Amino acid sequence: MFVEREASVGEPISQERRNALQSDKRILGNVVQCDGARATISAYAEDADGTVTGQWTVGKMISINLGATRTVGLVYEIGKSDRAWSNEGQNPIEVSIELIGEVRDGAEPGAKPVFDRGITAYPHIGAIAHRIRSRDLQAVYDLAGRHSVTIGTLSQDESIDAHIAIDDTLARHFAIVGTTGVGKSTAVSLLLRKSIEARPDLRVLILDPHNEFAASLPEYCVKVDSKTLDLPFWMFRLEEFAEVLFRGRETVPEEVDVLRDLIPAAKNLYRNPSSGTYVRRGSDALTADTPVPYRIADLIKQIDERMGLLESKNDRPVLK
């Protein structure tokens, strides 16, 4: 997503274009349009020698010089307004960027640049756009001392390590998306390995229908498949438990009704063995779907006791 290798050498001097010590090759274009979130830059596809350089590509960050600050933009679209290409002379292009923040130099001489999200001073028409220097790119990705792990290098500048704030990442929802074959599984495996190394107390549950991750994390994983998975019966919801209990024959509604009444009593007996068959009421009430342990022996006992009641003679065949 970011700058070419030749632009990776940091420049501690000002970015003002009048400074003779700076290379004009970093001047790429000028701002010709700007709104509250985006800007358009007028540039050329070729350099001064007529060579197509590929300096403008989608996903790269660029810098717009505003004197005291540099506005940072992310290229999201490139095109020629006339949709025509000429092999003679330079081809003018329009580069659309999204404004993501700004970089300012530190207060003390030699201090690192500081990056802030949001824009305080928007680029003016004619402002110079150029390759972002390495020190500014480092400021964009600086994590300000937060607990981090290194997962690679920036594709825009491979001299800069790519870090993620591991604690913040694990505390939020995030997604890794991409087309087939781009390396999503490899990226997930890398993130898992780095996360476990940084947080040994971390516990990760992976639902892996394609069996991709066991081989990449052999020293960490405990593999559970259909042959080794054992679920306690009390974890099932009533409908699921009935499917297991009555498999091979049609479920009788009266039988399910009995289970709906008596399973909570069995769960209450497990929690409070001395409570008899008392069933809690209110917000703490146990239901047949509440994931609370109980014993099958207690459930059978409840069924036997229900069968012994005089008023349940008509239900006795169902209870059996």
C-alpha cells in the first residue's frame, strides 16, 4: 500500500520545494481540487525523461506540503480525464486521494515527526504533492509505546517494520478479507502465532471446517474433530436433546412436555441436592434450555416420582 524503496531514505530537512538540497524527483504533482475529505492531484504518468515510473499507484500514501504541516493522503483512484494515451510527450493524469491526517515536525530540533488523524489545514489549490518521506511514514504507523508485535514490513517502504497494537487488536472485532489465494489463512496463522507469543495466557477457539490451521500451529493446537468431540448432554437445548433421546422414532409431544417440566427440577437438584424438587422462579429460574449440569439419574428419578402420583395415571404410558 505504500512508497517505493528509493524513497525510503529519511530527509531531516524541510520539505519546502525551494530548498536546493532536495531532489525534484519527489515533486509529483499539484492539488487542483479539494473538499472536506478528499482531494485531486494533477500530475504526469511519466517523469521528466519520459519514462513511465509507476510512482502513482492505488494504496500508496503521499504527502502534500503546507509549510508547517504535511497533509497525508491515501491514493484510491488514478485516471486520465480523456481516457487516451500518447507515446509522445507526457501524459497528464488525475490522482484522487483520501485525506487521512497530517504530520508536523517535533517541537525540539531533531525530534520525531508527529502524526494526527484529521485535518486542521486543508490543502490549497496548487499545493505541492510528493512522495512521503520515510520519517513521516514511520510517524503515521507509530503506536506511541503501546504493547505491539511485529508482523512484517510495510509494502510501501520495506525498511519500516509493520506493527500492530496487540492488546487493542484483541479487544476489538476485526476481519481479514480478500480473494482466494491472496494469503488470508497465512495472515491469520501469523497473527495467531504472534498473539500467543505476546500473550501466553491467551486462549483461542478456531472453527476450522477446512482443517487449515492445525498444521501451521502444531505446538499450540489441540485438535478436536467429529471423532474426538464429546459434548455433555446437559449442554443441549431441549429440542436437540429430544432428537438424540428419541432418534429412530417420531417424537411424541407429550413426552417432550414431560421433559420440559422435569429437566429444570433435575438441574435444581444438582445445584441444591437438599432442595427437593423445588424449582426457582423469577430471573434466576432454570429452564430445560439453561446450560446447567444435571444427572440423568435425577431426571429418571423425577419421572418415576411423577409416575407414582395418582393424578398421573393417564400419563403413565407416556412417562414409561
